Amino acid sequence: MRFSPQFLDELRARLAVSDVVGRRVKLKKSGSEWRGLSPFNKEKTPSFFVNDQKSMWFDFSAGKNGNIFDFLMLTEGLSFPEAVERLAEQAGLPLPKPSREDTARDERRKTLNEIVELAAKFFEDALASRAGARARGYLADRGIDPATQLKFRLGYAANERFALKEHMGKLGVATDAMIEAGLLVAGEDIPLPYDRFRERVMFPISDVRNRVIAFGGRALEKEAQAKYLNSPETPLFHKGATLYNIASARAAAHKGAQVVAVEGYVDVIAMVQAGYEATVAPLGTALTGDQLVLLWKIADEPMLCFDGDVAGRRAAYRAIDLALPLLKPGKSLKFASLPQGQDPDDLLRAAGRDAVHEVIGGARPLAHMLWMREAEAGSLDTPERRAAFEARLAHVIGSIGDESVRRYYRDEFADRLRRLFAPGDRPRVRLRSARGGLGASSPWGRDRNRLPGRKPGNLAWSSPRPHPDEPYVAASAQLASSPVHRGHRAAIPRREALILQAVINHPWLLHDHLEELAEVELRHSEAAKVKAALVDIFAHGSATDAEAMIVELGRRGLGEVSERIQKVITTPSVWAAKAGAAPDDVLTTWKQLVGLHRQAHTLAKELRDAEHALGREATEANYSWLQDVKARLDLHEGAEALIEGFGTLSGRPVRSV
């Protein structure tokens, strides 16, 4: 039903925002406004305000605001029509009378809903009967217990051509109505319509209001032409506009559950059994634009979970192309990759819930997946190929519909290009927009005097700020050329050497962590050269194992540096960076090393900023900032002292298979 602006205005006039919000939030009068605790965040100091004069509410802790309709949609997970109906009832305002055509259409849809619901009950009863033994056995083999079968209203369609048709006929349902509901197969060349679903496990498909609108059937016979069969398009069901389990997922998402999209019915059930209640699936096709918009209605960053094989990656990349024109501020996607050859159901049965949790925990944002897709499209070993890589990025970024999102993608990828291709330099990388004009320069090239909240004449910003990577006190030319300074530079810092050693001895790390290595900023010039070489070697497949990697480094004139890096580990307690360590331990150590390095780098930058701030303005705030940074540095150095304990499990060798 469509609501006229006049009706919505009347509804707003009858209901004060404080009355609607006050049913859920305890409000106290504060001047001309009301205030209370946020319904979206846990807090002790009220940051939620209601203004009846403006007919608006504002939540400063959650960054949300809106009217009475928005409030119900956000706090109760209702659709807009549902919110209007709820508020009209609360206000005692009759809903507008629909037109004769609308009434006829709604009555027809209601009748079809009732027919499909009768079919769902018929299939449920058949599953519980003696005839459903084979279907129950299939479900048991898939780990779907009776309680879960009831929860998802699973059913069974017997291997009979007229079982459902005859049952529905006895209930007074006309054959034409069954055909319109998609339950029977009919046509000019079919003299007698017959049941569409036969010898199949039945999965009811519901709409957002949890009304059954269609079915999916999984064949029990191996010889069946179609393993899965869905209802055809009907007045109730449009395959590309809904998702399996959408009603339950919407309710779970409203309670804070992560929304996950998988590929099939059984995958959804497996994920729900693993604790992911807000899991949905497309209905036998690739994700559509309508389905993506539907996902964004219940979650800001839904997660797409695909198989780890080539087909799964292609599906993920198609989803990226689908999403880019539709991206809005705050609306994006995350991507989780399953082990190759396994779907969520396989993984849950083979390795348990922890394995599923690990997959979900390792999800990557859309920007990462887009970057990796374009990086994998070709070798990056020549200037021309790198230029082609940059051009591909500019082209796909240009397809982003929202201007602000497009701008931030340009900034992000310009910065990544700088770090990937110029580890020892800081050029101003600019991505040319596919829509014309230059994109924003990377953060390193911005005029820092133009940051929000700072006036050009402000004393605190009147002189150029040091580059974040520049030392706080530069060495004089005489000191820089002295043997003492050269000797200091010759010693590659232990943490940087360990990061490089892990990659040299375990090149397989780069398959999933190439971007992490590219983003790691190494201060030592020789370490930076080795890192750049490792990225380049991997980019065009010059080395697949440790021995080949060492040979390739030697060929590039980095053999002596590589030897010094290998000698950094002098105690048996740091085994995981060495060759022959168990992969799980290598991965754990890698994460610890990179995490510590990032923390150290961030703290060092902040220390320099705090020192400069105190030098410019000797205020109490700047002094407190400096002391706070130093305290955090002390804690970090204590954690780094544990570096000798990295990989204590890695004394175990890789088990031969």
C-alpha cells in the first residue's frame, strides 16, 4: 500500500516524537527537549535527545537521527509500511482505503498466501510420515536434526504426480489457483496439470513478514534432471528479489547478529546451527542488485561467504562489480572465503563450529577484495604493467556511483599504490578518475594546514609539519657519513628482519598476506629493498619455495643482505620464522610480528607528533599527551620483549604426509 504525503503528515501531527520514543526509552524533560540513554548503545550519560517541535530525535553516541518512522524501523526492525501501520494504530488513525484494483490485488495475494501455506503444511506432514523416511535419512546425514527441521519447516514431496493436487482439491482449492501459486506444472501441451515437486526434500521460502511464498526442492534421486528446483515466478514470488531465511535473519540482525549470505539452503541451515542466525542465501542464482539492496536494509556491512575455489572467487568478484555502483556512505560488503572444495555445511560437519568461526573472523572488506582482484589480473614487474594496474583501479573506482565513497576509494588506493611500488620513496600518487579529472592525492601529499578545524594562520600549523616517516631530529651530513652512523644503519632491526625472514622461508604466506607485507613500512633501507624485491618476485611467480626465493634474491644482488637476515635468529625459541616450521605456527608468528610492528610504527609517529606539539605550545594538554604516549610505549616495549618467545610451539617439524 502506498501512503500519501497528506496521510503521513497527519500521522506525524497526531503523534509527538517523545510519545513514540518514550515507549522504549525513558525520557526526562530538559528545557524544550527530552533526553535519555541511547537505545542503540550502552551508555551512562544521556546522549539521546528528542525535539517535538522539529519532530526529530538525535542519538549523538550512535550517529543516528530521524523521525517516528525511522525510530520504529531501527529499533524494531520493521519495514516502512509496517512502521506506518503500527503508528496509525497507535494514533487511532484509519489507514487509507485502497483503490478497487488494489483491493482486488491484495485479496488475490492473500488467497495465494493461504494456498501456499496449505502446501507447506502438507509437505511438513509428509516428512513426518512413514513415506518421508528417505527424506529424513537424507537430512540426518546432513546433520539436520528434527528440531532444526521443525524450525525451518522442512518437508517432503512424494514421488507421485498428483499427491499435492488431489490433497488441495479436497480442501476446495481450484486447479487454476494451484497453477498460479506455482505448485502445478501446466501448459498447452500438458493435458492434465501435475505436481511440480516430486521426490524432493522441500524448503519453504518466506518473505520478510515470514509468510511462505514459494518452495525450493532438493532431489533425492541422483538421476533427477535438476538437483535443486525452485517455484516459478508468481504474483507472490520473484526469485531475484528475496532471500532464503530473510525474515529470521532480519530479526537476528536487529539484535546485532552478523548478516551472512551463503550459496544454498543447506548452507544457511548449517550456519544457523553454528550460531549465525542472520544467514541468508540467494535462490539458485548469483546475487542480484535487488537482493543486495535487501541485505543493506537489514545490515550496513553484510558478509558474503563463498567457496575458496576458482568458482567461488569468480562469484565474489561478480558481487564486487554488482556492489560498486550501489555503494553509499556506511553501506559496504565483507567477504569470507571457505577452504577449497568445502561449503559451510561440509566445513561444519568436518571441523566443527570453531572452523566456521575462523572463516567468518577472517572476512575481508570490499576494498581489499577489489585491490586483490586487480593485482592478480597481471604481472606487476614492469613500469608499463604497473601503469596498467593503476589504470584498472581508476576504471573500477570510476564505477562507484556515490561521489564521496568514490573519493575515499581514490585516496585509499593511491596510498596503497605508493606503499606497494615505492617503499623507499614518497611520491605523490594520483589516480585519474574514469569520470574525468584527477582524484585526490594520497594522504602524504595533502596540505596539512587545510585540515578541518585549523585556520591557515593558526600558529600551531603555521610551519610545515614533519612528514610522519621523517626522524624527529635529522642527522647532520657529517654524522650521516660517519662510520658510527653507517654502522647503525647496517644492523637491520630485529623485528624487520624477522618479518622478512618469515616470508623468505615461507613464500606461501604471500598468497593471503601480500597486501599486509606491502603495507608494512620498514625504516631500514636494505630491509625496504628486500621487501620490494619479495613483492616483485611474488608478483610474477619467480619463486615458489624458500630455496628459489633465496636464489632469486641473490640474483638481484641481495644475497648478502638475505644472509644477514637469516642470522638474526640466534636462539631456538623463535622457530616459526625458520624453514621447516609448522604452517599454523608460522601464521601465528606472522600475525604477532606484523601486529607488533604496526603498533610500534604508530606509536613512534604519535611520539614525534606529541613532541612537536609540546615544542610549539607548552600546554598541560600537550604535556599529558606526551606522557600518555610514553606510557603506552613502555607497555609496547614490554610486549616486544616477548619476541624471543614467538613460535615456542614451532619446534615441532611439519609432519610428513
